[in-house]
Amino acid sequence: MEAGVVMSKPGPQGYVLNRTRRQFLATRVAVANTHWSRLWGLIGRRPASFAGGHALWIIPCRGVHTLGMRFPIDVVYLDQHNTVVHIEQRLSPWRFAPVRLKAASVLELPENTLCSTGTTIGDELEIDTRTSGTARQPA
């Protein structure tokens, strides 16, 4: 996704909108909210299956690893209000990201998503995991 490009419609699995920057980070959001789905995450996925527009929202979560992964990812740590409290850009495979006690959830994104959207600490995100509907347009 190029800087300044705003997707107008979410995919079948919701969206992640950076309200502060008025940029969509993802239009296909998978949720990992069980013990096994949080543990498994993106392990074994191929890079093409997690391309631009995809995201994995891990709830609850304060830190992640990329053990068993085949590609780098961007990681966004969110507090209980979905405000960005920490970011890790281009986290390589076979690494541990730091644990952040302020985090309530973590959003995993394709690498370079944070850079291309300008997302940084303090930004407010809107996450909608509905299975259908139209994303609100950034104001």
C-alpha cells in the first residue's frame, strides 16, 4: 500500500483504520483470541498469503515471536483503547519481540505497512472485525 492511498472498502473480514493518519492499514483482519490461535498465529504461512491489506489481531497479547515464520512482519502494540503504545518494524523470522505491559493486544501486519502509512506511537486505530459492510471513509 502506498502512502496517501486509502482503500475504500474492507474485505470480508473487516478493517483496521488509522484514525490519526486517515489511512487503512488492513482490509482483511483475522482475529486470534483463543490460546491455540494466539500461539499458532502466522506460523507456516507463506508470504503471499499475508500480503498487503492483511492483518492478524491477537487478543489479549503483550508480545509476540516469529519462530517458525517465513517472512518479516510489522507489529503494532495497542492499549485497551486501541492507541499505539509500541511498534516493531520488519521483525525478522525467528525473533522475539519485546513484551510491553501497557499493551492489551497486538496487530501483526505485512512488512512496510507502518512505514507506508506513517503509523507511529500515539496513533489511534479503529478495528472492525465485522464480516460484511462498508468501511467508513477517513474524515
